[in-house]
Amino acid sequence: MNMLQIKYFLTAAACLNFTQAADLLYITQPALSRQMIAIEKELGTKLFVRTNRSVKLTRAGRYLFENFGILYGDYERLVEKMQGVAHGLSGSLNIGILDGTYVSDLMPSSMKLFTKAFPYVDITLRNHSFNSLAASLYDGRIDLALTLFFDIENRQNIAFRILEKSRDHIAVHRRNPLAARGGIRLSDIGAQTFIISSTDDSEKSAQLILDGCRAMEFLPKIKYSPDIQTSMLWVQADIGVVMLDSRNTLRADPQIKFLDVNQVSNPSLTAAWHQSNNNPFIPMFVELLLAAAQRGKGASWETAGLFPLDVPEALVPAPD
């Protein structure tokens, strides 16, 4: 059997009417009947039960219909991808996102526009801790990282664009006495347990927080956390307080309050990539993220001014 015969069989099995199926295939009904007879002869089994009034699938026919449908779908997708390869528009874009970072207002629209322009490019998304993101950029496991500015700014050979400015907050459980206040100074933490990411997760985060505490001439009671997700869970359990940025997903938890605090870092949301990574889709996707961030601030697509001339026209969304 060849792929054309499989297509003929699938159409006939779906319609259960040879005349109707032949019309859909742009062939004559006798020609389709001959093809079905040839398939049954090759396979050595009946696929259809035909009477003057109806056409039905045999058990073997139903089994073949179900499994050939999967096979033919894979074949069509493979052909489509091959065509993309032939035109140089295929590939992959692996994106890493910092644990706990809210990007649902940026990623869906960016991915939709990108996929429309490049349907044969596979996009994968993975969550990582701080150091895992950096390591994955260096060894090529990811092409693009969405992380916080302070953790990426001084890393060698890493290029970046700030997507959105953000600020530090102290996250506390609603049961915590500090939750009654609108804002605090670091020194107001006093004897409470201050949850800080370990240096295994981010050397820079711990250093900035401790430097900020020393500048205010106090040293908190510290509990080191292995990663951001653990820090978030500990705050939800009212084990301590933690410094998080404005985009942390914990901000949506009604049991947690984000308090303004004096700044010790620049936690702005940042897109970063290794300078030696020549994946052509990196700058295109970054521009879409920048435009999505600008749109979120109320700027129009046209006035955002974020699309360079070499970005395909298909990527530039039409004005609302």
C-alpha cells in the first residue's frame, strides 16, 4: 500500500459511502472501488461489508481506520515540517523561565504571533532556578532565559534586554504582624525569620540582601532556602518572610501580602541569551516580548517602536 491508497481508504471509511468519498477525492466511484478491492487483496482480509443499501467497516476495517488515521496524520505533519525545512523556516527555540515568575501576560500573545509566522519552529518552555538558568544558557540547553536583572547583569558573555522594570517587596503571610502595614524598612524585620535563597541557587540574591541588611546595621535571623519555590512555600506556611519581586506569582495568593520595602536590588524582568548563540529566532522572540510588555503598559503596537526592520512582517501585529 502507498500513501495515496491509505488516503483513499481513510476517506472511504470516514464517509461509508463510495460515491461521496470518490467526489471528495476527485476520482470516479468505480476507480475508488477498484482501489479498495486491491487493498483488501493485498492485506488478505475484508475491510468493508457492502450491500445495495449500505457500506460498513469490518472489525479489521475499523482497526485499520483508527491506526491508519494516526499514521497518515504523522505523515502529513512530517511533510509540512519538511517543507518548512526546505524554506529554512524550521528549527527550535528553547526558553527557560525563572521559577515563580508570572509571564502569562507576555508569553501567550508572543507565542501565538511567533507560531503564526513560523509554524515549523518548535518552542519549548521549562522552569529553572537562578543558577540552572545561567548554566543552561552557557551549555546551550536553552536559547533564551526570562530571569531577573540582578542575577544576569554581570555574567560574562550574556546579552540581555530588560522587558519590564520591577521592584523588591517583602512577602509575608496575612497572619504576620507586619501584614497590617503598607510598607516597611528592612530593619523592621527585626527578629523574624528572613528566608534567603542559598548561594547554590543564587550567589547574587543572598549577597544583595545581606549587604542591604548590613547597610541598615542589623543582621536578621536567616533561614536559607534551596530555591525560590521552596521560599514561596515556606512563606505560605508562615515560617518566615522573603524578598520577592513584583512579578512573583505568590502575589496572587490572597493569604500573602507584598509590602513595599527599601530597594536592595534591581529585580526587573529580563530576557537573556548567550552571545555565541546564533539561533536566528532569539531576537525575533525578544522583540515580541518587548512589544507585549509595552502593550501591557497601554502603549499601542505601532507606537511601541520595538520591531526592527529585519523582523518578518508576519510578526508585526495589526493595530487594534
